[in-house]
Amino acid sequence: MDNGDIEDGDIEGGDEEFRAPRGRKYQPVVDNDRAVLEMSSIDLGSSSASNLKSVKVDAQADMGSDARQNHDNIGVNGPQRDSKLELFGFDSLVNILGLRSMTEQIAAPLSPRDGREGDDGPVTYGHPQPCEVKLGTMMGVFIPCLQNILGIIYYIRFTWIVGMAGIGDSLLLVAFCGLCTFLTSISLSAIATNGAMKGGGPYYLIGRALGPEVGVSIGLCFFLGNAVAGALYVLGAVETFLKAVPAAGIFRVTNINGTETAQSIQSPSSHDLQIYGIVVTIIICFIVFGGVKMINRVAPAFLIPVLFSLFCIFVGVLFAKKGDPASGITGLSLKTFKDNWSSDYQKTNKAGIPDPNGTVTWSFNDLVGLFFPAVTGIMAGSNRSASLKDTQRSIPIGTLAATLTTTVMYLVSVLFFGALATRQKLLTDRLFTATIAWPFPAIVHIGIILSTLGAALQSMTGAPRLLAAIANDNILPILNCFMVADGNEPYIATFFTAFICIGCVIIGNLDLITPTITMFFLLCYAGVNLSCFLLDLLDAPSWRPRWKFHHWSMSFLGAALCIVIMFLISWSFTVVSLALASLIYYYVSLKGKAGDWGDGFKSAYFQLALGSLRSLGANQVHPKNWYPIPLIFCRPWGKLPENVPCHPKLCDFANCMKKKGRGMSIFVSILDGDYHDRAEDAKVAWKQLGTYIEYKRCEGVAEIVVAPNMTEGFRGIVQTMGLGNLKPNIIVMRYPEIWRRENLTQIPAAFVGIINDCIVANKAVVIVKGLDEWPNEYQRQYGTIDLYWIVRDGGLMLLLSQLLLTKETFESCKIQVFCIAEEDSDAEMLKTDVKRFLYDLRMQAEVIVITMKSWEVQAEGGPQQDESLDAYIAGQRRITDYMAEMKATAEKEGTTTLMVDGKPVIVNEKQVEKFLHTMLKLNSTILRHSRMAAVVLVSLPPPPANHPAYLYMEYMDLLVENVPRLLIVRGYRRDVVTIFT
């Protein structure tokens, strides 16, 4: 458990637990306060709420009571003693434990969901045992790669390829395929030397470079390719054995012309292939079960005869003499070399024998698909990275040595075979390598069998370790059964791999699957090249590979070659393999626990964000490119249950301020107190708020600020939050409907202070009244969206109404714009101007102009007799009492200056009456025209300077009286809409 886990566990305390019982229903805390709706607590078992779980420290698991008692006296580096480095407060690097703690902190997490081990600790299967045998470069990388690369294709198909393509095209073919694997080896060397490497080989490298989703999708395809390739190698070995020793066949009865006769078969029976194939697969499986030590003993037994057979082939080439012209062997001849230089692509039968009426037509592209499996196998060493002594040294040297060795051997073989025999001989003799081998052909038969068995052994060794590495990362729960502890053999994964191999052996004919296997290898190679390309191109500070011979252009070329070869082989199988990888990627994205592994995409996003931020600059954004970036106060007024960090409807409202989800919301909560005292509380609140935002599926980020009080906290936020043009431009908060019941002085002062701070900071303000009744995404609204457009606000109110219409909740509503004209003569002109303006803005709305009489006429006529009159009279009475109280306090203190909270205020009673009367008229107008509206938007009047906050709250209360759902909007000194294209 890391430090973060211990801190989270310590927060839990004694009596009260941070986690609420599942299924608990939260009720409003304050009577008659509808700020908090009934809601169910978040299911803490769900992935979206995993961060809400309280981490418990298991005393028995971590340390006993005695150990806890001594913990204060024992540091990380051992018993505390006087140290000159004590001032720094960290582990001394002189002590090896200090260095060890650094490496442990960067160890790959079991689950990447939150960048650390799972909440319940790491899952360990069996007892971790350090691997007794670690492999070096020769046995761990070079020999496995050599065994995988040298296969049956060289023995039985390579001479045929030289005959069909000619020496020139064959050299181009070998160079083309060899360049692809060489560039992939370069990329593999660079990534493998950029730090410690755990098990998984290419999966580990691709996953840490391109992300868990890409790593798992390519890794599983690569595992499947290795597993099925093992079956292909086994079938190749068995078929060669049965052809060399026909008497070993069990099923020798065939139907000929309707009669049954027992005779030696010309081609092995499918039943023989199945029986012998299953037996060989089981034997190899038992060898793999024996572990690294057993594999080290058996691998040379397979490789040495193969190398000896290759030696015999080259000796036979050098000592071959010109024989009977009918035999087709000319010995090393310049004339034969010239005759075989050009290509001769022709039709053949299914056995590859030239036939003018054959059904198979060959071309260079087809030969690429035929030959490329002969150069695969370069990942055999990295597949067993967990068993290597020094991955950063062994993988580059061993892989590149095997790649160059086999490529040079292929190139030399093209020259020798092309100069040794006629084209007809090369095309008709399937085992030409056995024909020329010295001293007798049986050596090549043994080499073929052992080379394929060696390749099968390496596939059966690497595939289970690859699957176990994917399972150990705990990304897909379905693979948890394949987990193994460090140092243990992946027995279950080996059994599963053997099961796949046996199933493929039973099928027998794998012609349709073989190209897909090649695609999986190429897909893995492309993933390695793209990983190195991305890391090289980004060049993050952590990208410091020991292998210096690499460049992003080489990796890009390698990836491009892989894609080109895939389509050259078969575009249909390419599509199938890419579709399968895409399906796995989609499944991992949905069901997996993929998180942040520090992959290259995250670095690319970071650099792209920095570049975009710099390109935006600090100048004002053009209205056409303006996006709302709301800063949402989560808990400014009232109280919420402990496990509810934000009003439930604030997230729903935040989503309504975005068009098609584009935009970012910043959810802010302010904790009162000293930062040093409440730093841990802030961390817990941040995790809780972030999880809640994710639970509500709202695109936004959480921020927690610790400040002495709400006013100071908000002023710090409004000045510093954001970067460049990505600063919040709209402040969203709930209207404090509970201020009379909660606090008559503190809430009005904070509310007015926030509005004034927004005006000073040039931030727009949106105040939501009736937040409890705000509809969610499933509650469709009908009727109208009414805008009472009183003052110029840069078009923010109009833009908000359009954003509301983009949501399914409000898409059935129509917009009505109410404009206030003080004189009757201005009404028609104002209506015409507003209609034209809305037309230019591409907004469809009905314009209604309301005329208000002058203040003198209103004063003479008195307030209109409507349902708002009672609220008006009550407000007058409270204001009169408040004013009398202020005057009495001033007389008592012997001064004529009215004071509120220690600050002088100026109160013009006639102005107070005017403000109150204006709010009455506006409220009655809203109730008269917009009683059935889905939502009403009205301009926010700014608080008068040096005016008591209490009086402003009375004005606002009268404005919102009896209006169920109201948005009070104030723009800022800039336009957010434009009529120009």
C-alpha cells in the first residue's frame, strides 16, 4: 500500500465512517428546503464510484499492534538516528532502501484505473518465488528468435520462390521483408531500453506506449497468432515425418475406384496428422510446464541439428557438381545465374507445379505473403522478458543479431540456389534442399522436423507468458484466471494455449487461418513501430533509451511497411484482422479497467493542449469561437448530506450549457479553514466531487479551494482559475432561497459580494432559481422559453436559450423574447429592430414588446393589484423595520452614518422604493405572460454601490416570487454572438 492509501485510510476516523451504507436515501436537511432532492447514494461497488470508497488499513495485513507502536520510531531507512540529511525529510539515497523505495513507487500498478493497486490490495495467486534461472542474451533472446525465424518455409518453399521470382526479385523480396523486421527490431530495441521491462514482451511495450486499450487488443491478437502458429509448426513437423517415414502412418486404407486396398499412402492421412499432432503438442506442453530450466535444456537439442542441417546444405551447394542434364543441377554456374536472374511468374496447380492450365496465378505480391512468415519470430525473445537477466541489453543485441543473421543467410541462399540449378528443377523439386544436402538427404528431413518443433516450442513458451502478462495487469476481469505471481510459471495460460493448439491440430486444414496469423504478427510489428514513432516524435523528458540508433522516421517507415505488406498479402484478411483488433479494443474500452499508464497518447494530448493554449493566446476570443466555460459553485448555500458533494441538478444544468457535449465545466467547492489543517479534507473532497461528476456523466473537472471564508475563497478563484483563454467565463450558482431561514446577514453579504466580484473580474453570471425543479435528461419539456431581455448583455441570454434548444429536454419548446419599452412610441421600432437582429443571428423567436409608464405615472397610480402585491407589502414592511433598526443603531452610537458589518452604506429611501416597485412590475409581468413557460430568463440587475446587501436580497426575492424556474443572467463587457458569417 502506497502513501496515498495510508492517508485515505487514516481519514476514516473512529466513530463516523466516510462511506454511507448502500441504498441509503437522503432527505432534505432543512425543513421545507427543496435544495436537496431525494436521491439514492452512489453504489460504491460501481467503477464510477470507486474513488468514494473509504480505504481501510488492515492492521493484521500491514503490521501488528507492536509494529504499529514501533512505527513512529522506525523510519523507512531503518531505526531513526541522527542524520545530517534529516532536514530534507526524505529517504537518504546513501541507504539502499531509499533507492529501492524510488523504484517501488514507479512499479507498474496492478490495476491502472487509478494509477495504483486495487482498493483491496494486490491479488496474488500462489506464493511469489523469485525465478531461480534467468536467461542471458544467447539462450534468452538469440536462440529463441533464431528458432522461430528458421522454419519449414526455408527448407521446402524458398528454392521454389527463387525459381518463380528469379534471383533479382528474390533479393528484392528478402530485402523488403527483412527491412520490415529490421526496422521493427530497431524500434523494439529503443523501447525496451527505455527503462525496466516486466513480462509481456511486445504487449508490455505497446501498452505502455499507446495505452492499455491498444496494448490489450494487439496483445491478444499476437497471443492468438502465436498459439495458432504453434499448431502450424506441429502440423508441419508431423507431415514431414510422415512423408519421410510412410510406414509410421496408422491409417493406410484408402478408397480407390470404389474398392478398398491397403497400400502405402502418398500423402499423410488427416487422422494421422491429428493423432501425431496431439501427441507432439502434449509433449511440448510438458516441456513448457517444466519451466525455464527445462526449456534451456531442450532448446539446444532442437537448434543444433537445425544448424547442422543448414551447414550440410551449404556444403552440398559448394561441392555440387554438374550432373545429368535431366537432373537440373548445374553446379554453381554463371550461365545458370544469368538464366535465373529474371522472374518467370506463371500458373501452377495447387501443389505448386508449373501448369499452363493451372488454377493458381502467382505474382510478386503473392510471394510476399508466402515468404514473410519466414522472417517472423523476432518477438520470441521479448516474449520471455520476465525470464531475462538484463532486458535492456539482451533484447536489442539478441533480436538484431538473429534478424541480421537470418536475413544475410536468406540473401546468400538466393544467390547460391539461383546459380545451382535450372528454373525447372527449382520449381518442381519441393525438397531441393534435401536433394543437394551433403552427405545424404535425411539430414534435411531431420532439420525440417526439429526446426518446426523448435518453433512450436518457442510459440508454446512465449504465448502463455504473454497471456499471463495481460491478465496480471487486471484490465479485463475475464482474464483474471490466468494471473500468476512474479516468478511463477503460467500453468493455466500454458494449458489454455495447448488447448488452442490441439483444437487447431484437430481441424487439420489451416489454410484459411494462416494468412490471419501473419496479419496478427504484422499488426504487432506495426504497433511496436508506431509506439517508437510516437515516443520519438513527442520526445518527452522520460524518453531516454539506451539504444541510440533510432529515429522517428525509421519507425514510421517500419510501420508503413507493415501496413503495406498486410494489404499486399490479402486485403480481405487485413480487414478481418483489423476488425478483430477493433472489436477487442471496443470491448476493453467498455468492460476494462484501463487507466493512465503514462502512455504516449497522454503525452501527445498534453503537448497538443499546450500548443493549442499558446495558439489561443491571451487576447479575446472571437464571438464565433466563443464557448461557455462555466464555473459552478457546488455548495454555496445550505447543507447537503455527507456523501453528496454537489447539488444533484447542478450537473444537469451544466450539461444544458453545452452544445453536443462540447465544452468544459469547472465544479468548485470552498472549504472554510486553514489550508494546512484542511489539506487532507480537501483531497478527500476533491476525489468525492470528481467521482460524483463522473457518476452524473458531466464533462467537467473538480476543484477544491481552502480559504478562511467563502468570500476570500471566491476572490482567489475568480482571479487565478484557468489558463489564458481557458479561464471560466460564466459563474453559475444557485439562488439562495433559504437565506431568511439560515442567516439574515452572512448569505446576503456573500451573495452580493460574489456578484460584485464577477462584475469587477468581467465574468458573466447565471443564477438558477428553482434548481430543485430543473428537469433531467429524461424529462421532456413543452411550452416556451421566455427571455426578458432588458439590458445589453452581449447576447449571452440569447445564446443560452439556443443551447437549451439543442438538448432533447427542451427541443420541443419555442422561444419568446420580451423587450421592455419605457414609452409607447418606442415599442414598434424596438420590435422591428429586435426581429431583424434575431433574423441575422439565425434565431427563430417571437418578439413581444411590453410598455412601462414613466416612474412618475407609476407612483401616482400605485402598485398594480395582483398576486405579487402581498409580497410587495411584506417586503416594504421588512425594509422599513430594517431601516429603522439601522437608524436606531446609528443614533445609539452617536453618528449619522449608517453602518452594516462595519462598513458605511448609503440608503436613498426614494431609490429603495423605486427599486422595489420595479421588481414588483417585472415580477407581475413575468407571472402574467410566462406562467406556463418551461423556463424563464431575465436580466440580473447589478447591486447598487454602497447599498446594504439585505435590501438587494429583498429586491431579488420580489423578482423571483412565485416563478418556479428562473435563470437570472448578467453578461459581461464583450459579445458572445455575432451576425456576421
